[in-house]
Amino acid sequence: MRSLNKNKRQIYFALYKGEEIVHDRNGYETGETKPIYGDVEELKCNISSASGEDAVQAFGNLTNYTRALC
């Protein structure tokens, strides 16, 4: 599928690499983990308009919107 260059938008992303164990200042493990991401990269692509639905449920509102990248 081809798209016009003027319709493409610039986005930035970083790939998820894994998790790392968190240590306190004394070097002991805290039992928590933090995510590790790769380098930030640039991508130019066509982004569709938002589509989705809004629903009221017993414990609040549920908003579900998605976009597609081409």
C-alpha cells in the first residue's frame, strides 16, 4: 500500500527489551522490577483517525480507542 509523503507523520518509539531488578542504596534487592527499553528511533508513517467506542459499566466508564499505523 502506498501513501503520500505529505500525509505521513513523524513518531518516535523504543522497543521493550526486558526487566531489571531494583536494588536499594545498600545493594539489596527490593523485590521490584523496572522495564528496560532500547534506543529511541524515528519512523514516518500514515496514522489513521481514532476509532472505537465508549461504554458505561458497573464500575465506571470504559473507553476503547485504536489507531492503525501504515
